[in-house]
Amino acid sequence: MTFGTMLTTMAEGMLKTILLFVLTLVGSLPLGMLVVFLKKSKFKPVAWLTDIYIAIMRGTPLMLQLLVWYFGPYYLFGMSIRGYKFPALLIGFIMNYAAYFAEIYRSGIDSMPVGQYEAAEILGYTKLQTFMRIILPQVIKRILPSVTNEVITLVKDTSLASALAYAEVFSLAKQISASQTSFLPFVIAGVFYFVANYVVAWIMNRIEKSMQYYK
Amino acid sequence: MSEMTEKEMNTENSTEQSLTGREVLKMTGIKKQFGDLEVLKNINLCVRHGEVVSIIGPSGSGKSTLLRCATFLEKIDGGEIIYLDKKAATTSHSGKVFYTGKAEMKEIKQYFGLVFQQFNLFPHHSVLKNIMEAPVRVLKRDRAEVEKEARALLEKMGLADKADQYPCNLSGGQQQRVAIARALAMKPEVLFFDEPTSALDPELTIEVLKIIRQLAEEKMTMVIVTHEMSFAANVSNRVIFMDGGVIVEEGDPKEVFGNPSQERTKQFLKSYKE
Ligand SMILES: Nc1ncnc2c1ncn2[C@@H]1O[C@H](COP(=O)(O)OP(=O)(O)OP(=O)(O)O)[C@@H](O)[C@H]1O
Ligand SMILES: [Mg+2]
């Protein structure tokens, strides 16, 4: 296998990795916010269930969670899991990252001085207006560094999809390396992750800079 | 007929006249406790249109709590709060406190503004946006019209050139003046101040007090919690001395400062002179 064919074979895996990465973010970033609202729910059972969910997501390996999401329907309900691999991966990643993002959002929201809420209330803002216009913009600025860390971790965590033999870049690298007895696929995969994270860091840095107009 | 004579008598005496202005705020029998701690014990406070009332008293006497109850940041545990004949909060015979419904509450909330010790400007909004957002979003007023008024307010605060700055680039005194402009932009009937200069250096304090004095001359109705005794003596029509959750003494500033009738007032004022 030439370097060229190796690269094109792996390029397909790179696209799958990127797809998994992007869809996980698209799902988990907003879902994390929903999780915070559930956690802060005044209806206690909802708050408790949310706490349990977060504890499980953070307390068990993501790889194990992926296996449970994928094989669970078959072992628990005898359902066919053909064609279910990618949805299972997405559910697993989104549910896991939503829990982490929720904790980041919560710490950001809790760090807001109460005076901001009170000033908004005196001016007659509704709860929703207060959150959307006063609290959230400031929270986003505060949590951006933590979110960046999490996103960079996600780039690397996509390799866990290999546990379900999903043909993303890491799985392919392992396969090709074994069949071709070559070290090169690992180098290609390594460069890919590195470049991907470089791009992520650059984008996040731009966003952070765009919010530096106030302290 | 007798009413007529009363009115005529009042017009002869200017201080009497100011006392007959419309009642903007009437708080009666206000009780508030945090856990077992009784912070307000049966407070009565009436503020009339055009009046400037100063509230003084030692730390922990309940001054902030009283303002926070008046502005609904805290819920009272007993008593009655009335803004311009609208009952915001009442207490039943069994001692249960009722606040009026959402719609009326929204209306009542437009009667007052509050200036905080820590300014509490919105740091992510420019100075102009800090002032304009609430009139536009809450009162749904025309943006262009609001902007004109906001710029006029900034001019009045001596901050015309700061419209596009962000709060973090302003001094404390400038931030507090923006906060006052933000409150005034809502055109409140009464403006509350909770130690508006306590977070400021002396030279910055002066510029904020100057603005408040100017508002007093324009007959803005104000309730000011302050530790600036000479300012309170100068600017207010009435001074209230609070201690331990009760109003110990209340009256004309000349009387309260010059010739206090209560021993506790004397001692408190003495501690300030030292
Ligand atoms: N949210 C709260 N929970 C419990 N106790 C409180 C709370 N807010 C105020 N207190 C207590 O109520 C009492 C009165 O407080 P308040 O802030 O009204 O005093 P103050 O007269 O404004 O004092 P200062 O001059 O220091 O501002 C204090 O003993 C204070 O510790
Ligand atoms: Mg106070």
C-alpha cells in the first residue's frame, strides 16, 4: 500500500471522526443547558434524577457507556441493533458530554454575582430576559476556557468509537497498521488529531478574543 | 369649606406644603426576619412626592433590608406596602402576607428605581446600552426616542463622552453616575439609594453627591440610605434614624442632627463626630 492510498483510505475515517465530533457538539452544547435547568428544577425528583445522571456520566468510563448504549437494546429488549452503531455512538457521546458541559455551565451561572440578577429585576426584566440578555452572555465569557478544554478532549475522545469498531480514523489506523505491518498509519492519525486540535484551539481563541472588550 | 381653609393655611407654610404632596410610598407595620433574627420590627415609612428622605443608622440596623423590602427584593413577613394607592403587599388578620398579582406588580415596579452600593452595571453592555436596554425592552419604548433621552441623561451626569465606553473603563464615581442615569431612564416616581457612595473614594464621592443634590433640587422623590451625615443634613427634608430594626427617631434634619431627642440618636451621631 502506497502512502497515497493509505492517506485516502484514512481520509474517509477522518471525515467520520469530524462528523462524530461536530454532531456531538451540536447535540451536547445545548443539551448541557437543558440539563442545568433540570438540575436546578424546583421539583426535587427531577433535580435528583439529573444529579444521578451526571454522576453516572462522569463516574464511569465513556468507553463502557458506548458499549452499553450500543448493546443495551439487544441484551435488555432483544432488539436488533443492525445499522444502529452510529446513532448509538452519537447518543453515547452527546449524553456524556452534555453532563460535563452542564457542570461547566452550572459553575459559570453560580459564579455570577447576585447583583446582576437584582439590577435586572429592579429594571423590570422578566426571568427569561434576565437570563438571555444579562446572565448568559457573561456566563459564556466566563466558561469559555473550560469549554475549550472539554472540546479538545472530545477531539481525542472520538477515538473511543473504535470500541464499537466504528471506522473512524483511529480504528482505521489500527487496522491498516496491522495489515500492512506499518507504523505510518499511527503517525498519520497523530498528525490528524494534532492539526484538528490546533484548529479548535485557534477558533476558540478567536472567540475568546472577541469577548475581551469588557472585563 | 373647612378643607379650603386647611389648604390655604398650607400654602402659606412651605414646609407644610411639601408634606401634603401625594403619597408615593406607604409602608405600614413592616416586619421582616431572617430565621430567628428580627431585622425589621414594625416599621412605618411614608414618602411623599418631591420629598427627600435620608435613612441613617448603625451597621446591621436594617436599613438595606428596609429598602430591599420596599423594592421587593425581599419579601416582608408582615405589614402593608402601597405605591400610589396600589396595594402591592397586604397582611391578612391571620398574619399571612399577600402580594398583588403579576400584572399589577409589573406596573408597580415601574414606580421605583434603586441605585446599589456596588453599582451593578451590566459589564457586557456599553454605557449607552446600560441606560437604553430597560426602557426599550421592558417599557417597549421607541429606540430613537430613548436614545435621545439617554444621551441627555449622560450629558446631565457629565458623561456625554462616555456613551460608547464599557463600565470596566470607568471610575467608580462614573459607574455610579451611569447607574443613576440607568435608573432615571425608567422615569421612576421614587428613587432609592442604598449607600450610593460607600464603595467610592472621597473625591469620587463628591461627584456622585453633587448629582443627587441636583436631583433633589429638581424635586425628585428620593429615599437615601447613607453614612454621609453632612450630606443627609443638607439635602433631605426628613431624616430617619434606625437602630435594631426600629425607627428610633424621625424628623427635620435640623432637629435630628442638631437636637436629637433620643439618647441612642445622640450616641450614634457622637460616634460619627469622633
Ligand atoms: N439575606 C440575609 N440572611 C440572613 N441575615 C441577613 C440577610 N440580610 C441581612 N441580614 C441581617 O439582617 C441585619 C440587618 O442587615 P441590613 O443589611 O439591613 O443592615 P444595614 O443597616 O443595611 O447595615 P449596613 O450599614 O452595614 O449596610 C443584619 O444583622 C444582617 O446580618
Ligand atoms: Mg446596608
